[in-house]
Amino acid sequence: MSPATLSLLLLLFALPPAAGAETMSRDLGEEVVRLPVTLPDGSRHALTVTVFHPDEAGPHPLALLSHGRATSAAARADPPRQRMETAARYLVRKGFIVLVPTRAGYGADAGGADPEDSGPCRRKDYPASLRAAVAQILAALDYGRRLPDVDGRALLIGQSVGGIATVAAAAENPPGVVAAINFAGGAGGDPDSHPGVPCSPAQLQQLYAEFGSRGRVPMLWVYTRNDRFFGPEYSQAWARVYRAAGAPLDYRLLPAFGDNGHLLFSQGADIWMPLLEDYLRGLGFARSGLAGRPSPSGYAALDDGERVPYLSRADRLGGYGRFLSSPLPRAFAISPSGRWGYAYGGDAIDRALDFCHNGNSSPCSLYAVDRDVVWPDGADGR
């Protein structure tokens, strides 16, 4: 995968978002740009990139998030645009500008060509599919590095197929990339038909060795013991050959997570965020990205749903009532628009805010966390 092979025609400007674009999260400075790209096979695409901005003045470091791959075309069409909002919120709190490309063959583009199709299980062509993914990652990275408020430093982060694509992109040693992070990276996995065993594992191991022979970007790899796409014997073998080839690597094999550790990145932010916090601190990114827990305000009794501002009576009884009956840890968020969100379990605060912000142009704030009302006294907007 030489730089010449990855050459692409990229017009260095952003087209306006497509008509009918959904509501953005204003608190994250969210916007959508479309980048014209030509992939290594000669096909031309308009790459949709979601951009999140901190609200304070820059310059800022850059982070690029790469999504995974669903096993069916219908699933690859949903959502129509990748946002990876929980991870984006964490990184924006750390002061990063965040880019989330929706690669060709996914989202609103899922009905057309699928450049990342690597073929049937017994005849995989992983290099061709990864060349398409890497070309799009590097195109979005090049766009981001040219933003006027970017300080020149960049992180690459990916999950599943986005994880192995991040390893492949890091092997190109892109300018300004100070580290790359791979969550459960791999390809050819299917938890139903061959759990834990990827298609063409020998080909994958050879690829990781090749990436390690070229890559000089420090990497963190995060896998779990019960990944039903790529069992631990595979991720351990990939780490061995990658490191033996000369690339710098911090490999972490975490304990089992739920029924399928492959879902750690999407469902276990309370586990990976502190881990990433420590890793990034070692790279000089000292600002915390962890969501703080507000102090109890005494605004109202927790079970007094009538005092919850902005919500209709039905939502106070329904949505807030469900929050009150959910287990700890838990959080409930509200918005002047009447939208709300609640979550329980790991990373409840972030997920409650994410649910409240979804499709909502008004800001969201926490009303209650665990057993406490945290809404500030006097902030009632009714």
C-alpha cells in the first residue's frame, strides 16, 4: 500500500451540506462537509464528514474517528450519517476538533457501490478494501489539517473495520499524526456463523505484519477477551507480529465485556474513557475529557416530577417516571425545546445528554443524576 497506490484526487474545499440535512448539535459546533474524492480504483465519491468543534478559541488538536462495518447492506445504511457522538463529546471536552467520515458504501451512500467489500469468506481481498478505507481517512485528515484553527497535531481512532483501517492509515505515517488508537480492529468477523474466528486469518496476520514493518506512529490497541468477531488468540497474534516488525505498540487485552466484548467502544465508554484519558495524558493532552458529575442543587425532591421544567405532563409521568424506576448509575437530561433523554448503566451522563441532543437544536442540561436533582435553583425555564 504505497503512497502512489493511495493517490487520490481531492478538491480541497467543502461543499455545502445536502438539502434536508438533519438538525445539528449546536453545543458541539456540529457541521457537515462533503469532500469530493477519487479512490484508488478510479471511482469518484462525495465523502460526507461530520465535524465537531469546541466552543473556545483555538488552535486545537484534531481527532479523526473511523466507524466499523455492519454485516448487511441494510444495516450499513443506518444511520444515514455517522456521528459517533459519545466519543466525539469526550474528545471535544478534551479540546479536539473531531472529524467523523461516513465512508463510501455506508449511510445515505449504502445503496450504491461498496468499495470496502472484501469478497466471500473463502476468497477475501482485504488489501483492496483497506486501500479504499485508507484513502478516505487520509482525504478527511488532509482536509482537517488545513482548517485554520487546527494546531497541526492529529489522532486517528477507529473501531472494528475502522480499527484495522486506522492501523493501515497509520502505516502511511501521515504528517502530524502523533498517535493512533485501534478498538477491536479487524475484518471478516461474524459472531453468528463463525464466532471469534475471522475469515482468512492468515491473510490478516500477514497484513498486520506488513503494517508493522512500515508504521512508526505510536499505537494503542484495545481488545477484550470475549470479542465474538475476533477472539483474543487472533488479536494477540496480530499484536505480536505488528510489534516484532518494528512498530511501537501498547496492546491491552481487557476482561470480558457483556455478552460480546466487540461492543465495548459503543457500549462501555465508562471503561475505555478512563483508559484513553491516561494514554492521551502521556502524549501531552492533559485536559480532561471525562464528564463531571454536578453537585446536588436542592432544586426539588427527586420524585417530584411536577417540578421538572420544560417537559409536558405526559413526559414527566412517562420519561421521567422511567428514569426514576431505572437502576443506578443513571442520568436525566432536559432541553428548553421539551426534548429529554435518560440513560442508566455505564457512561449514563454522556448517553443521557446524547439522547437529549439527538435531532434537537436546543441545548441540553442535566436535571438529575443517580438519586440527586442537579438542576440549579432558579434555572426553571417554564
